[in-house]
Amino acid sequence: MTERFKQQLKDYADGKLSGEEQAALEREIAKLEAYQEHMEEMLEKSDQQFHYEAKHESPEMNPKKARRLMNKGKRNARFWNVGTVIGLLVILAFLNSVISSVYYSTGKPNRQEYYRDVLSSAVAVSRPNMSVALSSGPTGILSMKYSGMMNKQIGTEYVAMGAYEQTIRMNQSIGNGIDPYRQGGRSIGVYFHLPESVDQERSSVQWNRLSMLPEGTVAEAFVSLDRYYTTDEALKLLSDFDLKLLWLAVYTGEDKGADAGFVYQPLGFPLNPIWHYDDIESIVRDGSMTTTKYPAIQETGDGERRDQNFIDTLKLLQKQKSITSSVVPYSLIKNGLAYVEDNGVSIYGLVITGPSKELLKLQEAAVIKDIQLGEVRLWNWTPE
């Protein structure tokens, strides 16, 4: 709209236009109104057409566009689902870590240390001359994985016999884990004779094998005694020999018949007691260093304390049936504990180590009825 036309409209409103000017302006205004009506009509038709096409358009009418829309929807849904699953897994992993940490770190001792004690104690009482130092860490759902090397002392050195592994969920063992003692067949042939029974032929074969070992070797041996001894008596039996006592086999009610005098699944305890949390006398903390003090014990004495420690260990194992059963048949622990509580601790066999030729001297010892040769290594002996 020009400035001139605006001025004419103002003059028209003020009555300043002549009759001819007024008529000419009214004709222009009529034209504008006609234009306005026509434009509104066109816009209305265009709007109706747009809504009609939008309402009736279908994929069949535009398949490429429809396919693009469908693919885009699928991608968005897929990304959403993957993102949701990942988010849930992260949340569940976090919750599992928190709950596991709280569960295994509570108690005195905390459950993580307590279950470690059960596993290592079960190995110590059921695996002659075998020990395991376990480390642990969370794994899976509310589970703790314990692993470590199983070791034997042969001569004066400790030799790794294989990796041990066991997983515990809450207070239940999951499967039998990995036990090189079982899987490697090292338990086959490991036995003791009860004093009432001895196989002279087999015993002579073992002595012959030992005699064939050369100088410069050390060996492990399982010896069966001529009678039942108290712990104090058994600790002193080999004091005249240059040998190391490692493990003591305890009589737990096995059949004493002449045809059943072999013990293939012995229970016993190592020379060094299996101390537990309740045995701690003091804990000394010096900065970041912590020293735990256990009872002092004589190497060839303190039989009563050693016996009680063995009984306490069996009681610990009896409380945790599932974990104990992953290492040793639970019936052995249950029945063995009942027997020694009623009858006391009696020793009928020993595991010893030392120079092969020194072991051979035991053939002349009256207290030794039988010997079985174990692991052999090159010389590493350091006399005490």
C-alpha cells in the first residue's frame, strides 16, 4: 500500500475528496475486496487438499518413504532396547557388587575370611602333607571365588602340585571346583596301614623302590606305625633320624579287620597347627602393618593343645557341610569328630620327608611297620 493511497483513504474519511475522486477511490476499494475474497477461497481449497492427502496417504502410495520410516523406527527401537539392557546390566552389576561386598565383609571373622579358613582347613586335614594359600575375589551373582596353589613339602622346599579353585555362593559351594589332588590322580595309592593289618609283600616292594633311589635325592614317605600312639609320643618317634615330620594320621574309627586295614581317606593334622580366628591371642597394628599372634607351641610337644586344635578344626568343618563336602566327604568329618571326642586322638601314621638314604634307615626301626614312597626330588636338604 503506497503512501498516496493511504493519504486518499484519510482524505476520503475526512470528506476532503471531490465527487469524482471519491468515486474513483471506491472503485479501487471494491477491486481490493474482490481480490481478498478470491485469495481466501484459494487458501481454503489448498488447506482442504493438504488435509485430505495427509489423511489418505499410505505406504502403498509412497513405498520408498514408508520403508525409510519403518527402518528408522526399527533402528530407534533397537538402540532403545540395547541401551535399556545395558543400563539394567550396569545397575544389576553395581547392586550385586554392593550386596556381595556387604555380605562377605560382615561378621567376626568376616565371611570372606571364614570361608577361606573352612576350605584351607578341609584341605589340611584330608590331604596328607598338602596345604593351600587362598586368595579370593567376587565373581558371578553373590559369589566369591577362592583360588591358590596347592603345595607339598619335599625335603626342605615347597613344591607346587597344581592350582586349586572353588566358588562359593552365600554359604554354599558351587560344584567341586578344581582340585589337582583329585583330578591329577595324586590320591591314588596314598594310604596307611592300621597297626592290626600289614601287607608284607607290598611293604617290601616299597622298601626296594626306596633303596633304588640314588644319593642326592630327597623324598616324601607315608609310614605306618606298629601301634597307636599319643600325639606327644608320635612327635618324638623319629627324633634320632635326620628327617622332618610333616603330618600325623589320626585314627577315627576305621575298620580294624585284617582284610580292611588300609586307610585310603585318612584324616589328620599337620605339624604346624591349623590356627583359627578364635585362637588369636593378640593383633598388633603398626601403621599399615598388622601382626597376628597365635599360641606358641613346642615342635615335639604340646600334644593336648594339638589334639584340641584338631578337634576344633573338625567342628569348624562340620558347621559348613556344603563347603566342606567340596573337599572331603562330609561323613568322614562327622564320624571322625564323633569318634575322637569320645575316644581321644590316637596316631597310627606319619608323613615325613628327608634324604632318601635316611628314609631307608627306617626299615630297621621297630616302630615302623610299613612305608609308602611319595614324591621324589633332587637334593635340597638343609639339616636343622
